Amino acid sequence: VDPFFAWIEDGAFSTAFRESEFAFPLSLTAHVFSVALVAGTSLPVALRLAGYLRGVPLAGLMRYLPIFWIGLVVSTVSGGLLLIGYPTKTLTNPLFYVKVAAILAAIWVMWTARRSVGSPTAAELSPARARVMGLSLIGLWAVVIAAGRLLAYTYSRLMVGF
Amino acid sequence: MEAFDEWLHGPATWIATTPLSRFIQEQHAYAFATLETLHLIGMTLMLGAIVAFDLRVLGLAKSIPPAALHRLIPWGVAGFILNVVTGSLFVIAHPHQYLFDPAFRVKMVLILIAGLNVLAFYGTAFAELKAAPAGADLPLRSQVITAVSLVAWVGVLVCGGLVTSGYFG
């Protein structure tokens, strides 16, 4: 896959991204903020599912879901920019795939919670199932955050050439 | 500011020579990565609590009684305490890197503003908010204080990102 990484890295956009003084810090800041927004808006839902916010209706918390989706779009775009800038660094690190898998699993849990409220045909979540979902949601975002931060420390190659 | 910068070199250099600073500097890079991860988790707890509570006060998710959502605040406070501890360790380990960074200074001022705003909130707005039922609109005073909170804390986070990514460094 090295030729593929080299092809991205030699591209005009990737080169400009690395040479720019502000592209990396601003993309990283946008990425960190938007991931915190996605994980942060999952927090009340996760705590409610796990049984810690009993006075809060789950359906009411779904009003925050647009913020979750907007955060997800911004984090995907900013993460995509970081990826185009440093494809070898990221794609050769197994932690990146752990992070992506945890994100997909967390989205699936949120989606399952969303489907359980609101419509007349919605299947009610049992307390035991809700608890597992809430605790996994918290654990999954912790994995995403830890893996994301460790990506800056654990890479074996920065670019194809070195 | 120049005189202040010049004076600050003294304390910064002293901090960097303390045993605690030396101890953190000597740790493996993974120890720092772990502290950073905890700092990001603390930040997520704060943002999660603040966004949900503040936007309810400002009129989103009105079906939830504000007092019920206020039970998220202890999670945000736990995140704040975690971040004061981990953040202090970053500054103690590398005082020169942080204390002279404009983004770090703006961040500290914003935390001060947000902190005073918290006092204003519990001093004036909390009682009426606690009594508000589901569906209620909150008085303008609560909304103004809450808007200040939201802007200040988001600013704190963005400045933190600029500090970490070395935008001014």
C-alpha cells in the first residue's frame, strides 16, 4: 500500500496541508472540539440509559441529537483532513482502526437508543439492556478519546519516506 | 505585558526546577499521553454537562425539567476537578511552554470569567430555575448568564486546542 500512501502524500492538497502553518493546528483543534461535542452529547443519553438520571425522559434527550450528528460531520471532515495530511502515520497504526471501530459501535448504540423512543411501534428497552447500552457508550467514547490521543505517540512511520 | 513576561521567567524557571516538575519530565512519554487522555475525558464530561444544561435553559429540550438536567452538573464538576489536576501537572512539567502562550493566557481569563459567572448563576438565577417545571421558559436573567457560560466554556476548549496543537508556539 506504500504507493497509495505516497500518491496521497505527493498530492497538492496533502503537501499544502503539511506546509501550511495553521492547517494542522486548526484541524486538530476542530477535531478535538467536535469529538468532545459528539462524546459530550452522548453523555446524558448514556447516563440516562445506565440509570443515573431517572428524572430525565430519554425522549427529551433526543432533542440534542442534531448536535451529535453535526459534531460527527465536523469530526469526520477535520479527521479526514488530518488523514490526508498524514496517511502513512495514521493508516499504519492499528490504534486508528480500534478508534474507528469504537466510533461505529458508539453510533450504533446511540441509534438503537434513538429507535427505542418516539414512535408508537418502538420497542421498549429493558432496564438491563439499557444499562449495558449506557455503560458501553461511556466505555466506547473513552476508548475513542484514548486511542485518538495515543495516535500522536504510537505511530511507527510518519510518512512513506521516513 | 513585556515587564510581566520578563518577571514571569523567574517563577517559570523556579517551577521547572522543583522535584515535582523534574519527576513528571522524567516519566515516559506514555505517562504524558495518559494525563492528556484524562484531560480530554474531563473536558468531555464538562462539555456534555454544560451543553445539555445550558441549551435547556436557552430553550432546547423543554420537555425536560431544568432541575432534572441539573443533576448532570456534578459530572461536569468532576471533569473540571480532573482537568485542574491534570492541567496543573502539564504546567508544572513545562511552565515555559504554557505560561507564555497567548492561547493559554486567554484560556485562564475565560476560566476566571466562567467561574465568576457560576457564582452569579447560583447567587441569582438558580432558585427560579430549580422551581421551573417541564415545558417552562426561563427568565431572561437565567438565559443571559447561561449564554455567557456557554460562550466562555466553548472558548476555554478552543483555546486549549490551540495550546496543545502549538498554534502560537
